[in-house]
Amino acid sequence: MSSTATLDLSQAIAGELPYLRRYARALTGNQKSGDAFAVATLESLLVDPSVVEAASRPKVGLFHAFHLVWASAGAPGGEETEGLAARAQALMAGLTKNSREALLLHSIEGFTHEEIGAIMQMDAEEVATLITAANDEMAAAVTGRVMVIEDEAIIAMDLSDIVSTIGHEVTGVARTRAEAVALAAKTRPDLILSDIQLADNSSGIDAVNDILADIGEVPVIFITAFPERLLTGDKPEPAFLITKPFSEEQVRSAVSQAMFFASTETLAG
């Protein structure tokens, strides 16, 4: 491969890296474990970049390389022995093998069934079956209380409807940082679904940090039009992230995934 081609490939991989981090974090439930798998993937490509070179497009090759690393590690659900990820292991053990991966690849990362087949080394029909199984199994596995932090009334209504439809209770909607803190203090959520920019120009991230300082560890899904800004790996960043504009399927998938990392002691079902 020429030096120009090598540079082009490196730039293509760098452009897709934030989304690999998002995917890896959603699988493991936190930034540290997810980013470690992303780093291991890049290290494997330094040794053998042919996986990306042979793919239909760089993102497919990058995610296929990740899955080779993921499979070699036994597809763990996180490296913690306690905390949210550990409490989720018993629930994950009951899911159809590879179903969470297929669901995330399709609903959050936007891959087609054929591309997921190339990434996971299976045919498209099997991918479709796994996605259906994941949606059914995860929706039935856990229900809980979800708090929405969103200043746009229509978006807040859409999020609340989606969350309610899949069996969760919406504790309320907050439009500002102060409202969010007050709402969480009134009813402790099992999951927080938060926009980044709020009505009074306050930050959803700051609101969430205030809440977690008060009530302790709960999973959080952030919604943003600029996910790459929160997926650099340079500082504490969210494990679950939805890109605006979002689809109902993306919200359903992200909520179901995140609920697996909620404390089983606080869930309603």
C-alpha cells in the first residue's frame, strides 16, 4: 500500500473512531472498558490493517476488527467485578448470544443487516433474527423509572411516549438544570435521559453531575447533535449517547441497553 493510501486509510479510521467508542461503551456499560477495547482494536490494526482494507467501507472494517478483538476476549459485559456492569451480568446471560451487538450495530450505529453480517461474520437473515430477539428479550427483562431532561416540549413528549411504550415509568420532564435536580430529588430515577443544551443555557451534563452527586450511580443517556465532541476519550464521558435527530428505534435500543446497567435493587420489574 502506498504512503498516500495508508494516510487516507488512517484518516478514515480516525473519523470513525468516536462511533467505535460509542458502540464499545454501550456494550460494556462504561467509558473505561469500552475505550480499552477501542484501543485494542487500533493496536490490532497496526499489526494487520488488511481487515479494514478488504471491507466495503472503512467503518465496516473498523467494527469488524473490533469484533475480532471482542470475540477473542469472550465478549465480556464489562471488566468490573462490582457496580452497575457486574449487576447486569446475570441479566445479559439470559439473552440470545450476539443479540445485543446486532441491535446496537443496527439501531445506534446505523449499519444495514448485510453490513452487520460482514462485521459479525454471519448472514443477513441471522442478523435480522438476532435484532428481533434482542428487542423482545431486553424489553421484557427490565422496567424502571426514567427521568427526561429536555427543553423542547415536542421532543420531550416524543421521548416520554417512547419510554412509556416499552414499559417504563416517566418520573417527569425537566427543562433546566435546577428543575432537573429538584425532580430527581422528588423521585429517584433508575435512568436519566438528557439533552446537552437546556432552556436557560445551562448544561444537561452539569445537571446530571449534580443529580448523581446527590442520588448515586444510575445510567445516563445523553442526546446531542454533535456526538464526536463527547467521544474523544480524553476525559470522563458518557457511556450511552444518542445522536440528534434520533429515531424511535434508537431511543428504544439505548434505553433497553442502559437499563441493563441499572441497579437491580431499584428496578420495578
